Amino acid sequence: MSTASHILVVEDDRKIAQLVCDYLHEDGYTAQQVHDGTLAWASFRHRTPDLVILDLMLPGMDGLALCQEMRGRSDVPIILLTARVDEVDRLLGLNTGADDYVCKPFSPRELMARVRNLLRLLTAA
């Protein structure tokens, strides 16, 4: 039996982070919450997750810089989950290395479908 995929949730809003983690656990994933960009980078370097759900507006290191650092170190799938809804922000996030972009407010069930799809593509490669 394979081990559950480990998801790193980087979100400064603790309620949103907990909601996402609850849905991840319900889907059988392990999840770790980090609420600060600098701490998230340290956590990522210590244990590279199977997928990252990343907010853009974070204390410490901002999400775009964090995405760029993560992408420079790994091909781990990254889903940006953010309140920045403008096209320029979406393009910047995707061009920085994110694999997907989800705008807040969001559907947790849709987010889980996107997580499953990215992990499926990763295992199919």
C-alpha cells in the first residue's frame, strides 16, 4: 500500500488553512499548515512535499518569491490559492512557476479536484 501524499498548505489565514487541511485529510492526504512564507521555505527545504497550496500574500517571504524559490529547487506541483483575481496576477503567478491558480472565495471541493488531478498527472509521468 502506498503512503498518502503530503501536502504543504501555506496560508496566513488560519481558518482557511484549517478548512483546506480538513478537506485534504478527508481525501486521505497528510497536510501541514504553515502561516508564514519564511517558515514555509524552511519547511519545504526540510521535507519536500508532494504538492504545495500557496497563498500569495504572506508575512515573511511573499508567495511569488516563495513560488520562485520552490520552483528553482523542485518540480513539485504548486497551486496558488489567493484573493488576487486580476488577470495580471494570474499570469504572473503561472509564469513564476505555479501549475494552477485558484481565486478566493473558492470551492473546497473544486480545490480537491485540482489537487487530485495534479497528483494524478505527476504519477502518470
